[in-house]
Amino acid sequence: MHTPASAEAPTAPAFHAITTQVDVSLVVTVREATQLLRIGRTTLYKLMGERDVTTVKIGGASRILRSSIDDYVKRAAI
């Protein structure tokens, strides 16, 4: 005997595991640093110029040490 579609038991919604990706980069780009600090590019370049964050050159590109960003935030904490 055929059961109408409306009489079928509803299916539970599919649940997906939530995963967190941890970024363990040693260096970040200028854009990534501005996103991490939630500041503008000009402000970041000022911090770089005042040596509040440590930069390195890789090829011709400037990168900021992630540890120096963490240290800056700790120093700037109220």
C-alpha cells in the first residue's frame, strides 16, 4: 500500500561538525595584519615605520612577524 508523501515522517536537518582552523603563520601580509588589528593600511605603515611591529622582506614583499603583532597588542592593552 502506498503512503502519501505528506504522511511520511519528517527528516531531521543535517548537522555538520563545526571546525576551527588555527592560523599558525609566522608572518602575515600587510592586508592580513590590517584585518587582524582592525586598522587601516596607513596606520599599519605608521606602526611599521615606528618599529612597533617587526617587518621582514621576503623576496621583494614586506611581511610582518605575527609574534610582533601579538606583542604590540599586549603592550597597547589598557
